[in-house]
Amino acid sequence: MDFDLSEDLKMIRETARKVADEEIAPRAAALDEGKIFPAESMKKLAELGFCGFLAPEKYGGSGLGNLALVLALEEVNRACASTGVTLSVQNSLVASPLNRFGNEDQKQRYLPKLARGEWLGAYSLTEPGSGSDAAALITSARRDGDFWVLNGSKNFVTTGSYADLLIIFARTNPDASLKAKGVSAFLVEKTFPGFRVGKAEDKCGIRGSDTASLFLEDCRVPAANLLGQEGKGFTIAMDTLDGGRIGIATQAVGIGQACLDASVKYSKERKQFGKLIGEFEAIQWKLAEMATELDAARLLIYRAALLRDRGLPHTKEAAMAKLAASTAANRAAKEAVQIHGGVGYLREFPVERYFRDVRITELYEGTTEIQHLVIARHLLR
């Protein structure tokens, strides 16, 4: 096994670290406080080619793959989780399924715009009545000549208010007994008649990231915008979530690393009982456990990303990475606040924001409980 990164991958990580420290981190607190979408940060990341990791060169991307993406995502999320999840969705949940399942016409029309950051993308599976049970979705799609007509509502759509292109899942066969087999995927532009964005949610964390509800009221989608085959949408959704879970696991590790960095720094500065708190064994144990758990999760992420890049099965490995990373990062955030004591509860110190931001990593793109189920089902086959 070779744990060394190539020079190209090292350069990507260093570039991401530089822009994260110099341009993204200084904006993070203001974005959180004002619930401001990270448009400027996304523009800068697009200029660096960070929106095109999963799009081939012929469509305007770099095609460098998932390992390159997670190296960049960790650094961005270490600085600002709102920017990090927006970048993750652009790559993992939109460009990736379009490249993996789209036809040539669809790729030529949409991938270059996404890869260059000219268009933002969103992924819309969840509905008010279907969360973890995604196959229970009821948004409908019926064929009408050269169009599909979509009706229904979606919620918890990351970047939903700002997306130019959305991958929306709807039921093309009204027979509810078919469940997943009756679902199809559609490429929906925000300008299509009948498409409407609802209210943006007011969230506990990642407040700079946009989370919106969507409404489809006789929304007319050209037949040419069916992604993949009719009735195969759920397969696309689950494959996409395998990649998305790698991205969210990386978000968790990025936030966790920020917690560790802040805790180490504070432990070297804060004095109690006549000495630095970093000299106390209780603090040292917390730091050691944080570092070890985050590093273990990081290696699970790298494994899952490499398997996906190589076209090998990775559903279980992606779930394991997300489970380990989100658990470790939430623990790291809790300990970071504890190490900081009372000031860790104040907005003046960034660990308060990390504590709020990291909580979502155990909820979206499959809750912690769903990850347990996915892993166990693979083990028991």
C-alpha cells in the first residue's frame, strides 16, 4: 500500500489550503451571522477549477476524480462549512451523476457550465413525507408528447435558491407498489415553466449554505432531459449518494480538524492554576483522541474515494467513512468547546460555529442510523 500523494494531489491540497486560509476563512463568520450565500468564495474556487474535479477535460473539467476532490474539500470545510457543502454538492451530487448517467447531448449542454462554475447545481430527492425512506417519494412525472410534466414539492435542497440546474427525482409510474422501480431522474433548469423556489430555511448551522424548498406545478421538462433510463432514477440517486457521502464525510473531517487546530492553539495560550492547560493530562487525552479519531476517518475517506475513482464497489466503504467521520467530528466539536471552557460558548470564538456546523453531518445524505443499516446489510449478505 502506498500512502504517498502524487505531486499533483499535493499541489491541489496546498492550493486549497492557501485559498481557504487567505480568502474563505476570513469571510466565514460573517456568512454565518448574516446567512449570506458564499457566492464570492464559489467564484474563486471555480476560477481554480475546483468545480470540475468530476467532469472530464473534454467537458471543461479536470477529471482528477474523487480523491482530488476530498483533498480540496477538507481544506475548504476547515475554513467554512457553508462554502464546503456548496462545493461538495456542485461536484458530487450534480456533475458526478450527470457525467456517469447523462447522454452525450446532456453532458455537452450542462457539464461545461457546471465545471466552470458558470452555473450552480442542486440535487433534489427528499420530500416532506420521504426522508430516510427515499423510495416513498410522491412527486409525479407524466409524459405529454415531447415533455414530462412534473408535480410535487421537495425540501432540504442545498443551493436550491441559487441553482441553475437541478437533478430532480419523480415517480414516472403511479403504481406505488413499485416503490423505487417507478422513480426517474430529470435535469430541470430553473427557467422551466412551472418550477418555483420556496422559502429558504433558517438553520442551526451551515447558515451561509442555502437550503430551500421547491415546488413543481405542471413543470414542463423536455423529454431530452430525462437522466438515464425511465424507471432507473432510484439507482442513480443511490449511486450519487455513495459519492455524496464521501463528500459529507470529508466535510465532517474538515470541521473536526478546525476544532482540533483551535483546541491545540488555545491549549498553548490559556493558563490555569499557574500553567498552560495543555500541560494537564486531561487536556492532552482529549487532543490525542481527537487527532486519532479524525485521522482514522480521513483514511476511510481516502479508501472510499479511491474505490469510486477505480470503478469498484464502495457503498459500504462510503457509509463507513461517513459514519466514522461524522461521529469523530461531532465528538471533536464537543471537546473543543469543553477545552475552551466558557469562551467556547461565545460567538467570538470559532469553535461555537464549528459546534453548530458539524451537527448536520450526522443528518444529511443519510443519517447515522441509515449508515449503520447500509453497513450491516452489506455484512449480512
